[in-house]
Amino acid sequence: MDQRLAELVEELTTAGEPQLEPGRMKELKKICRTSEEHLSHAYHLLLTRLHEEHAEMRFSAFQIVQELFSRSHCFRTLLVSNFQEFLELTVGTDHEQPLPPPREVAQKLRKAAIAAVQGWHEKYGEAYKKLALGYHYLKQNKKVDFQDVHARTVAERKREEEKQKRLDNVYKEKAKRAEKEMAELSQEVAETLTEMENCFRLLLPDPFDFTVNGTGLEPSEQTSADEDRSASSLSSYVGCVDDEQPCCSKDIPPVSQCVRTDQNEELSGKQKKPEQNVLDGDTCSEVESGVPVLGGGDDDDDETFVRSHGLISHKYTLDLELSTDIKVHENEDNAAVINSVVDAHKLVRNKFLPSVQSWIQLFTRAGINDDRLRCAIDLKNKLEAALRKYKEMNISFKERKRKVVSF
């Protein structure tokens, strides 16, 4: 029976579960009810588990203690007789022997133990003198605030305050070093970003940048250039005669040519009727003036519209497939530019961006929320934008092999 009791205690305290397994716990309580010897053996097994340097094992053992304490006078007597040791192992009253890790479970154990001591004192304090002494010892000597949700002792609060002060001083020193590094490195970062942007423009010029050698056309020059192009295209349209038709417009009836030699005019004049001459004259004037004749048939209007807008036919469509993917290939002309942008990219990715991220982290931990933090965040955004643009460029280049010179 004692062997089975030891197995149950070991299984319950090593399961690592926040709650005790009901089946095993029921079997353990059943064995403890059989005799005081088994109950005493269970007490010593649990006390051994409370000495383990693992907060989860201590917490599971404390839960078993709590179950047996509320059900057995014999167990209460055994525990109260060694109450100070119990408090050291569960509440952590000895600041030289703090509770073992994990920290979260240790905090949970401390709060549960203090709440249990308070409940035991209210229920059994008058019957067990050492229990009342232990309660007042925690309240008066160890300054445990039983109303405090964190239930921390004075020694623990002092340790945490000192630890926090040390951390604050360390973070402030690191923030000062980060500020100095940022001042020294900001100029180099700006120059590298400018170099990358210039390389991007050389490798893939902006399609909306109409400047020539860095300067754009004046508005008057642009207007005169547009007028010259318009006049040239109009004269070409009026003066040229289309002797050949493309294959796709063979089904369109020919349009009377307005520009003829004098000899052709005489020949056509003899063969045409007067009404036809009037019609041809109207058509010529329409083409020369660029204004369609009103009152014609729908078919003539459609043909005139198609011709005047440079179209060939309404019977076909033209689909254009434009690739949105960008890929820059290395060649003899852009090799130097690609070398520069690749080197700058490595510098940004491996040096500048990690440094800026560490600055932001240090400033945040030190509680700095002024221009230093904003400047670091601005640098981080610019560096990340440059890396994204480099990735979008999809630059294809040859592998560079480093030559190692041996002496």
C-alpha cells in the first residue's frame, strides 16, 4: 500500500498539469483514510516533493496538501507542526531561497499558498495555535498584504525594485550609445540610399519623366513642337495618295481621291455627270476641311468616320498583352551600375537595417519617445522601402567570385 501511495504522489506531481487528475487523487485519498500511518507517509512524501527545485512539482504537491488539509485533523497537525518550513517552500518567506522557476508557476504557487493560509486561519485558527502564529508572522514580520493580488513580501518587492533600477540604468546607457551611433551613421545611410535611388533611375528610367539632360521643355517650346507635329501630320494626310491598301482593308470600298493632276481632272470631267461632279467636289472639300458632310447615308458616314480617325475596319479587334513583371538583366552597359546597387543593397540589408532596428528597440526599452525615436523609425521606413524597390527590380546579375590572395 505504501508503494502504491508513493507511485500516486509521483504521478500526480510529475504530470505537469494545472489541475490534479481526479482518478488518481480519489485513489490517494482512499488510501489515506485507511490509517494514520498511510496519512503520515503521504505527508512526508509531499514534503519531499515540496523541496524539489521546480515550481510545477511544488504547485502540484501543494494542491494535494490543500485537499488533505481540509479533510484530516491528523494531516493538519502534521503540517502545522512544521509550518515555517511549509511557508518557506510555498510562499518564499526566506529571501535567500526564492521559489524555483518557472517564474509564472512560482507566482501562481505563492498566491495560492497565501490565499490558503488566510482561509485556514479563518477556519481553523482558533484550534491550531501554530497556524495562527504562522498567519501573524506573515502579516507582521514579512509584511505580506493578504489583500494584495500579487501577494509579494517586502524582500521580494525590494529585489524587484532593485532589479528594475539596474535594468533602467543599463537601458539608458545603451540608449546613449545608440544615439551616438545613429549620429555617426546617419550621413552614410543617407548617401547609400541616394546612391541606390540613382542606380534605380539609371537601370529603369521613370516613364513619366520627360526631362532631357535634367531639364524639361518650356511650355512655349512644347506647344510649338505639338503644332509642328500636327501641321506635318495634316499635310501628309491631305497630300499623300494611298496607292496600296493593306490586306485587312480590301473589303472597304475605295474613297475618291481628292488630289489629282490636271490631266486626270480633264479625263474624269468628260466621263462624269454634273451630279457626280458636285458630289466629288463636296467630298474633296470635306477631306480638305476635315469636316464631314451632313445629310449623307449611314454607310458613307461610317466609312468617313473610320477613315478620318485612322481606323481600317470595325470588323476586327486588337488585343495588347503588357507584362507587368520587371526584370533587369546585366550587360556591358549597366554592369557598373548593377555592381554599385548590389553592394549598396548588401550594406543596407546586413548593416544599416539591423542597426536601426536595434536603436528603435533600445529607445523603446529606455522609455525614449522624442525626436530620436522618430528619426530612427523614419530611417527604418526608408531602408525598408529601398529593399522593396530592389526586390521589385528583379535584377539578374552574374555571381561575383572573391579572389583570395595568399602570401
